Amino acid sequence: MPGGRGPGGYVGLPMPGDDALLELIRTKGYLHTDTPLQLASGEWSQDFVDGKKALAHGDDLRLACELVVARARAAGIDFDAVGGLTMGADHLSHGIAMVASVSWFTVRKEPKGRGTGKLIEGAELGPGMRALVVEDVVTTGSSALKAVDTVAATGATVVGAATLMDRGDAAAAAFAARGIPYVAMLTYADLGIPPVGGAHRNAG
């Protein structure tokens, strides 16, 4: 059962809906392949987790977002805006914004090449704003950390980071080093798969 402090960051005590979220990821977003696939982080694994496919239905997205909000608040994270690097954060950002009645933002991978050339779309971030950075599936944490740096550059304060699934151990350490509270709803241990970068059933 999900819950407790373990690999991948702070998870916290079990909450109603945790098992349902795990089942969603397991049945709608998890794939084991005969040959390794390259992940967004550049790592290789025979275990693939698709957070967007898992939450493609509105009811599933609402459940996940309600759980993230509850878990963040239980960890003492209060925020005015939520977002992260496109596309891994987009669906969660919009859903959490509705559930928590806060603003959403999206961090582009590159500045828009026309108009205002903005790097952040949606909410106007700046000093005094408290931001929660999210990502659906984390491996090394590099995408979320890129979003953290972009948000911090606006003068807003990153008060926490959250993910549905942490595939490894690097992200928790990286966020801890920056003093950013980190919430992982599920970890590789919940799925019973090896961490990204591990020797068993992984390559690269």
C-alpha cells in the first residue's frame, strides 16, 4: 500500500484514494516491454509509466489532483499557483488549479519565438507568489528542476514539488539539497519495479 517515507521522497500516511491511484497507474499507465525504452531523462528501462494516458479520463484526473492537493497540504505546502514544464505537468496543473482554486502556469521548454516571447504561460508569477511545481512522472527530476529555476527567476517562491510517480532516488535528494519539500504520490516500490538506473531489468 502507498504511504510512509521511502524511496522517492515524502509520501506521508495513507489516504483514502491512494490504492485507487496506484490501480489507475498500474492498469492504465504502466507497460513492461521486452526491450528497454529510452525515457525522457535519457535513461533506459523495460518499465514505462505514462502519466498522461493513465489520467486521460476526467474522473481519473480529478482523483489524482485531489490526492495531490491533499498530500501537499498534509505536508504543510500552501501555494497560490501550480505548474511545471510542458507537457508532463500540463494536465496536472490545470486539474489541481480547479481542485484547489488556485492559478495554473506552464513553463515552455524554449521561449516563444513570436509575440512577447514568454517562457511562462498562464498565471503571471512574481514576488509574493507561492508556486507548487508538478510533474506526472519523475526519473532524475531534471524537468521539474528546470521549472523550479524558471519560476524562481520571476521572483516567485517555489514552496514545494510533487509528482504522481517517482521512478528513482535522485529527485528526492536534489530537492532536499535545495530545501524544497517534495511529495511523491507513488514510487517505483509501489509498482514493484526497479528504480531507474538500477541494474535489474534496466539498461543504460
